[in-house]
Amino acid sequence: MPYWWVDLGHVYDIKRIEIINRSDQAGERLHDVDITVGPTLKEMSLCAHYKGPGKTREHLVFHCNQQMSGRYVKVTIKAKEYLQLSEVMVFAPEISE
């Protein structure tokens, strides 16, 4: 199950995650994707699921099903498939401590 993750460096309230799908002819490869958020890579909770299939150059916008905060955001394809993304953007204000 291929994945991509990012360390945001601090804990943030995750507002939305945007994914821009690949720009060649195989955009439909993006399907059955889980987007998870957590304080560590071992403590991740589901933010959103994308059934797909995606379209070439599609701009997808995900809002977590509930308010979530975390340092890590992970995108995992739930299949024996390639995970090929053009761009991932995480929008989140920093939590004041």
C-alpha cells in the first residue's frame, strides 16, 4: 500500500487538504485513497477517504470529517497500485501553545 507523508514541523489544526492529480493519461490510477492526520506516524486518524477514480489534472479538495490536529499528514492508496500525485497542499493555522 504505497503512501506519501509530510511532517509539518509543528502541530496544526488541519482545515483542508488539496491534491492535484497527475497530468498524464493515467489520472484514473488515483482511487481508494485514505488521508490521515496525527501527532506521530504511528497515531494517525482518518481525515477523509477518496473512492475515485480521479481524472487527469483533477484538483481535489478534502475537509476532515471532524476537527483534527496533527503534525503529520499521510496519503495512502488502499490497493496494490501506484500512488502518483502531482501536488499536495495542506492548509492549517498553527496551534498556539
